[in-house]
Amino acid sequence: MNRYAIWTGLLLFACATMAGCDKPPATSPAHSTSAGAGGGQTQTASDEKKPVAADDSSAKPKRTIKPIEIGATSSTSTASPADSSERVESARAALKPLQILIGNWNGTSRKAAIDQPNWAWDLKTDPKQPALRIKSDKGQFIRDGRLTFYPATQQFELTATDGEGKKRIFQGGFSQEVQDVPGDDNKLQRTYKLELTEPQPDSDGEQWRVVINQQENNRYIMELDRKRGSSPYLRIDTINTQREGTSFALSDTDYGDKTCVVSQGLGTTSVSYKGKTYWVCCSGCKAAFEDEPEKWIARFEAMSKDKMPKP
């Protein structure tokens, strides 16, 4: 072999070796190791298939910003229709023992002030949160108020506005449970104490308490107390209230033909729909019935059917 052939062979061998250096080394399917500025880094086979852009910022996952729903704290806070219906019925059931308050009352206080409150169901202000509403054109401490019950906290809440337009919120429960005890006339008389307190002092540093003390069917006492700081409560006024007119019966099961189509209390006012007469117990129930008569009639008939003795 001449010298020209030897140099040609060496040149071809060198080119083949250099071309082979350009190829990446073979790696295991399970993982491969690449060196970086910070040392070795393990990379899985699935990661090898993901393209990585030259700009590191584009490789970061993008955040998806969802629109915020007004009135909802999170997606899980929105109650389903079934949950909402259950909450409404729970509130109504808790307020039902207090239906004895429904009607017109005449009250006098220790300060000789006149109070003439009217209690009625309020099913329209917030249909998802039924309440008993008190209104008194001459009320010094409570001119307008809304008493409801929250199943989530198991507490009653009274939102009240006084004669000067100041609003207060009271929360609490029964300090004396509801009882029906025989009276002198052998009729059942309802008694209880509902104690409601401001959770925090107001802007003047005062903290108020209201106690509704039901004495009997036709009489309840409203006690109003106030304190400052850690001092004990002091009595501000006591309003003795007597029902106007006749007593309401107390049967929780059947008022016969005069059962209120909305609250199932004792009906005092008749209403008509499609030629048929129904009864309601207060102005609030009358307003609710006139707004959605078919809803309340269907509910009332379903409840009446459930009470019928089964064969």
C-alpha cells in the first residue's frame, strides 16, 4: 500500500470518529442523568417527552383566574336547592313555638310609656330566612324588629331598630324552655324565656340584652337590660304586654277548618283562591299567600295528607 492510500484511510477514520461524537450517549428508558450548573438531575422517561421552551418563564404553568361570584365565599358555599329548603323548614320549625306572639298587643312600661306591638310572620323580606316580625309605632326600644333562627349556629337572632332609628342585633336562645302548662281554666298556657344579647358592645361601649318572658297565652313581659364593660346588667325597663282581643288556642296539631294555610297556626282571616276559602293567622301569612297561593296550598295539602291516619 502506498503512502497516499494510508493517509486517505486515516482521514476517513478521523471523520467517522468525529461524526460519532455528535450523537448523544444511549440512556436507559427508566431515567437519564444530565449535568447542570447545580449538579446532577434525575429525569424520568415521561419527562423526556415533554418539550421545554428556551425561555424558562414560558415553561411555568399558567394560572387560571376564575370570575368571583358575588355573595359566595367559595364554590362549596353555594347551597343546593335541597339544602336551602331544609334550612327554611328548620327555621320555621324553630320559630313555630313562638307563634303564640302573633297578633296585636297592648303594653305599658315602668316609665308609663305605651307600646302596642304587632307580631306577624315575615316570609317576604327574605324567603330563604323566615322570621317573626314585630312592629310598634309607639315602641321606644323596638320600633321594628325581625326575629329569626339560624340552623347552622342553632341561635335565634333579633334585628331591631329603636325609636331613634338605631339598629341593634341580638343573639341567643331559651333560658327557660318552651312549656305548655295547665292554667286556672284548665287550658294549656304557653311559657318560656327567650334571652337575646348583643354579641359586642356598640359604638357607645354599651351592651344590651332583651328577654321575652312569655307568662301565658295572653301575656308576655319584655325585659330590657344594659351594661358597660365588665359590669353586671342593669334593668332599663320592663314592658308588660297583654293580648288585644281573644286568646289563641294552643293545639299544635289541628285547628280544624281554621288552620292557617301558611303557618299552620290558628287562622283569623279568610282568603280565597279559585273560589275556595282558606285561613291565615296574620298579615304576614296573608301577604305570602297572595303572592304565591298555589305554592302554599300545595304545601298545606301535602302536610294535611301526611297527618291523615293510614289504613
